[in-house]
Amino acid sequence: MHPIFLDLGFLQIHWYGVMAALAAVTAYRIMCVNRKYAGISKDQAASLIFYCVLLGGVIGARIFYVVLNWKNYVGRGWLTIFRIDQGGLVFYGGFFLAAALVVLYSRRNKLSMIAVLDVMAPALAIGHAIARIGCFLQGCCYGAVTQCALGVHFPKEAGISGGAAVHPVQLYESALNLLLGIVLFMLVRRARRGVAFSAYIIGYGTLRFLLEFLRGDAERGVWGIFSTSQLVCLALIPFGTVLLLFFATGSDAFASLGRKEKNGGKR
């Protein structure tokens, strides 16, 4: 683990920022490959990635983190709230704001909201897989102390569990997100409209819920035996299941949302 990608003296470029940029570019490329399934242009794909995912996602993730850790910011000056270079993003906060912006963007541009969310699902999953590698290199979102063979040692100066071996939970999540993204990519092309996004909610919710048991950082918020993210997962997994059953049966009740669909909601 080495958080600094490039040190120019007057400017430090962190690995997390590099991997986040790579994640955004990759997500855009994946959306371009599948854009015909949502009837969007390359410019619209770029706008969705920038405004809805990067801008909205980062702001939402930061707001969620600050709310969960508000006591850490009391008396430190309000400008510290904006110091994302010091860490502090919660994925689900970004996910909810990004999803809301996608809905608004789709309605404004007369696009099918469900089709756009479908096309974005594999792009988000694979982009997230790349970003999690950045978390590993940065030393955030780390795992709990472990004796298993997969345990990794971060430098003692990183202040992570005193240098003891911890689960590389960031890499676990990266690998699982990549696998999820591949499955979603195929669903976009082969399944009914709405199935890919529903599967993303279920798939990511499940893997995140399980991996949270291996996390060692307390900043993410803990409520009893569950973390904040796990509580969100417990709500999203059944919600995604209902959506999946709804779309998989071929219902066209959402045809009026955004652009009208043809062929009973099929691609």
C-alpha cells in the first residue's frame, strides 16, 4: 500500500484519485458499448457519468459520510467538510443521489429511465471494482484483523491495526464487483428491461452485506451488530427482489416513465 501516485512537491496525486479517474473512463466506455439498448448518444453517456455518477455520486457519498461522523467535524471549521482528499466517502450516499439525478436527467431528455439504469448497472459495478483497488492502495475501507492466509500487512505508519494482518476486503469487493458487472453486462443484452438494474441492487446489496462483516474501519457507522451499509442492504435487497420479479414477468407499468417502450417492455 502506497497512497501517493506522484509527488511533485507542490502537488500530491493520490492513487485513489487515479483509480477513480480510471473507473470513470471505464464506466463511460462500457456505457458506450451498450448505449443502443437505452437509445442514448455518446454525449449523453458522458453527461450521465459526469453529472450523475461523478458529481452527484461524490457529493452524495460525502454528505452521507459527514452525517454519520458529524461529531468529528464539530469545532474543526466548516471547510473540513469539503476535504475529500482526506478521505470520507460512503458508497450508498453517492448511489442514492446519483440514482435520483439519473431519473431527473432521463425525464428531462425524454429517455427511458429504466433502460438508462439498466445500461448504467454494469458500468457502475465494473467502475466500482476499479475504484476499490484505489481504496486498497490508499489504505481506507480496510478489513478486520485475520489469521487467514489471505491477510495482508499495511505499513505501520498507516495506523491500520498496528501492522497486524487484515482482510484485503477492498480486493474481495473489487473481484466480486467485477464478476457482478460481467453478469449485468450480459443481462443488459439478453434480459427484459429492468432486470439488469434490479439484479444490480440485489447483487451488490448481498455482497456488500456479507463483506461488511470483514471490515475493520469503524468510521462507516455501526448500529448494534450491523453497520449503516448493512442496514441499507437489508432494505434494498428485498426492494430489488420485488423489482426483479416485477420486470421479469414482463410488466410494462413503467412504460410511461420517460420514453414509451415497444414490444411489451422487451429490448
